[in-house]
Amino acid sequence: MQVHTTRESNMHKHKGLAFYYDAIHPDGYTGHRVMSELVITLLQRGIADILHTPVSESEEADIHNPLPPPMIRGNYESLSDRCFVGDGFRTKAVIGKPQNWDWVNESSNLRPKWGYVSTQPGSVLRISVNSTASSGAADHPVLVQLAYLRSYAHMGKAAVKCESGCNCDESVLNGYQQAHTSLLNLHAIYVSQSEHCIISIKVLEETDVPDGEHKVKLAAVIVSEEAGQ
């Protein structure tokens, strides 16, 4: 407990002065500002170069040439969506309007915390993803991660399984933890490759939380680009 208290005091003391707000997140007024200004400066210099030295005929012809290969071998863009979060999760990954699941923003400030929430055991939410990998053997599984809320109150459990189009081991995600924090966690499953992989998440009657509640919140799904564990 003392470690977290010390870290919190240091974080607040250096907020607005250091690049990072904590161990991994850039601060909005420093780290994010530096990153945005790097992009802005690059664009400004590009515009200034064009104004100072107009594009020649040969350079204009180069526009129609194919792009050079990636600096990292095989690092091409994905042919399908891989990360579904926010409204993209609701409209592109979740199938239909799941019964007894509500799409809610649980944030108390300007930072949104959207997700599907259910408190009813037996309620099922289904997700459809393309689990085909852009690299690796076609018979190797692909990592799929579900972003779910873990907290110290109200949280229950859900059964996760591949319902159709793909195969995976059934598993259980548990939203309860004793630590007094409320953060998104990633529940990892390895699924067989399929263009139409249907994964179901079912709220369970079983719960570990002392208050006996069954809340499950899902906020995103992420599909790996590469096959293999």
C-alpha cells in the first residue's frame, strides 16, 4: 500500500513537468504535446519545402510509382480490422443488440468509458471477428483478447467459448479482484483461423465478489496479426 501511495504522490508532483504521467502513459500537456508537435513540425517542414522548391516533373511522375517496401520485413497493413474499441466495438464486432446487455458510458469525467454491461446471469453477448493471420502458418492459432473490467465490487464471471466458425478452449473471465482499483484487463484466448469466428460471452451464476453481484463489462476485442503462441 505504501508503494502505491508513494508513486501517487510522485505522479502528482511531476504532472505537467515530465514526459510520462506514470510508468507507461505520456502526460497530456507534456508527452502527448511533444508527440503531436513532432507530427505538426514534419508537416510544416514538408509544406515549406514545397513552397520553396516546387515539385519537378520527374518528382510528380514518381507519385504514380508503388510505395517502397516496409523498413521492417513483412510489416504491411492489415487486410481486416484488428482492434475494435468504443463505437467500433459496438457496431463492428458485437452481433446485433444482445439481450440484457446495455451499452453505457460509466465515466464520471470527460474521458469516456464505454462498454457493454450485463448484471443478469445467463445473458449472452456474441462477437464476430476475422481471425485469419497475415503471417504465420494457416493451421496455427491466433491470439484474441477481450478487454473487460476488473474491480473490487459488483463484478462477476463470464464463460468464454468459440461458438461457430472457429475453435478454442473454453475459459472463464473473472471481473472481481481484491485490490481497490477499477481497470480494464485483457482476457486471452487462442482461436483457430477463420474469416467468421463467433465468440460468445455468457454471464455466470457463480461469483467471487462478497456482495454476490454478477456484473460483467466488455469494452473491446483485439485480434493478433500473427499466428502462433
